[in-house]
Amino acid sequence: MKTAILILMLPAVLAVFEAGSFYAKNRSNGTIVSSGERREYLLHVPPNLDRTKPAALVLSLHGATGWPALQRDLSRWDELADREGFIVVYPAGRDTAGPRVWHETGDRDARYIADLIDKLRAEYNIDPRRIYANGLSNGGGMCFALSCRMPDRFAAVGLVGAALLVPSSWCKSTQPVPMIAIHGLRDPAAPYQGGTSWIAEDFAPFLPFGADWARRNRCAPAPQDVEIRDGVTRREYKQCTNDATVVLYTLRDGGHTWPGGAELPEWFLGKTIKDFDATAEMWRFFEQHPQTRAQHEATAGEPQPPTANR
């Protein structure tokens, strides 16, 4: 009888073990109180980082229903940070009412990101002229919001498969922010051409959204289109104010995934392009776009709260 009971209990025991194993592998390693809430983040500092020299800081934001460790594993920013010598942090969206998501038009998430930057700058030797944000899906949409609400904090931003649910007209900032965006033409969740998917309605189309950003950065109106290789094209807007270039990559066969990163279920989210490294491409762009000394001095001083976009 005891043997039978143990056999019946085995699935439950295994389930608990798997849950514990998942938590151990995916837990965050930092917390901060922002707007009266306890917020989490996952921080990676390269073990051989030269702490006598100011390091760049890269914030990478997960998509809706995701979490920091998932974004780490998808993007593989840690591996690049170890080679290039910069700090990476993966903030966690709010989960007070369900799955973790980023609320682009609200105040709390923007305030949290500002507080997190201030905390890390107080704890590490971070170069304030080389702070960058990037994100996948909802995280990419949040990076657009951050570029509007606190453009002085970020030297450049990057978007992958961005869920563009907030129209360009929402952005009231006129301060140029360099931007690199990567989007799959066969993205089933955040449609390349805009419109509706099983996630939401009223997605902005990718290329027109990029054109609006280029106008904000006061770039030359005619972009340069280049076919990098079969299936990958680049549209680049140049001659922008403060060299705030806008670069848009279209991946013909790409889905709602992180190119060059860990794969997601293809039957659900489409193909993960393996011979285009979104993380490496972003880092090259980021390295080319630190804030100039004049830009930094113009916005230096005590940290300022995010500006409203209403």
C-alpha cells in the first residue's frame, strides 16, 4: 500500500522539483523599491570587468508575459558583455495583475527604469554617456516610450519585433535619439505591415513608424536602402541632428523572435533567423552612438524624473 501511495505521489513530487528547478534557473538577483513597489531585475557584470574604467550599461527588456532570465537567454547579451566589457541589466515588468508586461503610457514603469539607472550608477562605474536600452516585442515598444519620456538618459535604443501599439504622434519629445530596429516580415504577433494580430489591434506599420522617428531626429528625408544579403535589407536615415541615425532591418523570413539568439517555438512565433545576430548588430550601432560631451553636459546634473507624454 505504501509503495502504491509513493507511486501516486511521484508526479506531484516531480512537478514540484521542476517548478523549483525553473525558479532556480530564472530567478532575478536584484530588487529595488520604486513608486512604493518592489521591483526585480537581473544584473550581469562581467567577471573580468575593469572597474577603474567607466563601462557602458545596456538595459534589455523582455516581451509581454516574459521575464528577465528569458530575455537574457534569448538575446545572449551576457556573452557579448563578457567579450566587450560592459554591464547588462534585464529589468522585470510589472506583474501585479497578471503576467509581466510593460505599460508604455503609464508613469510607474518609466519611473522604475529611471530609478534602476540611478541605483546602478551609484553602485558601479558606469559611463553616463553610454547607457542604452533595447527590447523584444512589448519591451521594444517600451524602449520607444523611454526614448520619448527621458531621451537624455539614453545614448541610443534598439527594438526587435517591437509591439508598436503606441502611435508615433504620442511622442512629444523633439530630442533626437539614435535608433536601430529589426523586424521579421513574417512576424505573426506584431505584424510588419501593421494592423491586427491575435495579440492586439492597431499595430503601427514598421517602415512608416521608422520614417516618423527619422523625422523626429531631423534626418535627411531620403533613406538609403541596401540589401545586405538574400533575405535581409537595411534602410538607413542619415544626416540627422546630433548624428542620431535611424537604421531599420527587415528580415524576409523572420518571425516574432530574436535573430541570432535562442529559438522560440516556430509553429507559434515564426522562424528564428540564425545567420543575422541582432545583439551583435545592436552593439555595433550602440558603440557608434555615444552621447557627445556637449549633449551630456547639456543634460547633466541631478537625475530628473521621466517627462509625461500626454
